Amino acid sequence: MKPAGEPQWVATILSSPPLWLAVRLALVSAYLLGGVVKLVDFPGAVAEQEAFGLHPGWLWATLAIVIELGGSALVLADRLAWLGAGALGVLTFVAMLTANAFWAAPVAERWTLTNAFFEHLGLIAGLVLVAMRSGRTRSIS
């Protein structure tokens, strides 16, 4: 059932399976790109993890690749999307605490890191919404 006051044309658009796929693809696009880049340049991925204080770097890089690509695949397939979105959300939370620790940064870097921190928080919220919506269909009656 569509929400009260929602125009029929809006309900039709929001119920569109191609839109649902496009939204999921847009949400996981950065994770897909990040996973592929890390896979192609594994030594660089290891160095990046170690630069953020995550040791052993090879383990964290491997986990990041598996979660970024596997979690994205689950979200895109809309199968076990709750698991894929949850894994991506936890990975994003770890990244927020390590790569975007604005509270510990020099003043000159604080605004950029604060912005990135809250952008990541928004991604986590989007992943939660996908997990909530996945497997459910909207009725446009």
C-alpha cells in the first residue's frame, strides 16, 4: 500500500524493479571499485591497511576485498542482502574509526575527516535501509 498522500506516479516510480536495482548499484559502487582496486594492487592494499594501524595488513586487506566484493554481490543480487549490507556496514564503521578519526586529527585536517566520517555514517544508514527493504515488495494500490 502506498503512503497516504503519495501521488500514484511517485508510487509507480518507487515500485520500479529497475530503480530498485539502480539504487542498490549506486549504493555499493564505491565498494565494488574499492574491492577491485585492492585486488589489482594487493601490496598497495596491504600498505593502506598498515598505514591505518591495522595489522597484519594482508589479513585486513583480504577481509576488505572479500567484504567489499562479496557484500556488494549479495546486495546487488537481493539475496541475503541483510548479510551483505551488514558486512559492508561493519567494514564502513571500522573505516570511520580508523581512517576518519577526526577527533584525533590536527586542526588543519579535522574538517575534511569530519565530513568523511559523516558521509560514511550516511552510507551505513543507506545500507540499513537496503537491508530493511530487501525482499519486501511495495503494493501500489
